[in-house]
Amino acid sequence: MIPDRVLVVTGIAGRYNMSLISTTGPSVIFKNRQVASPRLAFTESGVIYVTGTPGAWTVAETSLDGKSTRTLLKLSDLSDIALFPRGILYEEN
């Protein structure tokens, strides 16, 4: 958990939007980033999330200032995933 940030995720059935809001200003850091799952993890430097489509999944991390995104993992065959601040646990089909 990051004390001065609120992460808002809205959507349904594999189509979600993620927005990061600062409680101290500026208020909107980034908004409506498309993600494929509501499963997320805060790290010391960003937010880890899953994006993509069946057969082309990407686990990425966007910085807390919203200015950079890096790819952590690419998967083609994903059954389940759990995201943690210091790791990723996943099961392939």
C-alpha cells in the first residue's frame, strides 16, 4: 500500500480500466489504463498488472508517477496468476 495513492479499477469480464489518484496532488496521475484482470500489486516503485488478450498476455509495471511502464513477463498460455510486490506466481494451461 502506498499512503498517498488510491488505485481505482472498474470493469467486468476481462476488460478493466485502472486509474491512479494522488491524495496530495496532482489528483490524477494516470487514468483509464486498460488491464485484463483486477488482480494488481503495489510495489515500492509502481503497480504490477496483467494486460493483453488470450494467447498474448503481458505482466507489466507502471511507475507511481505514471511516466514509465516496463514489461516483466510475457505469457501465451495462462490459466491463473497471483501478483505480489516481490514476485509473480502463475499457472499455464
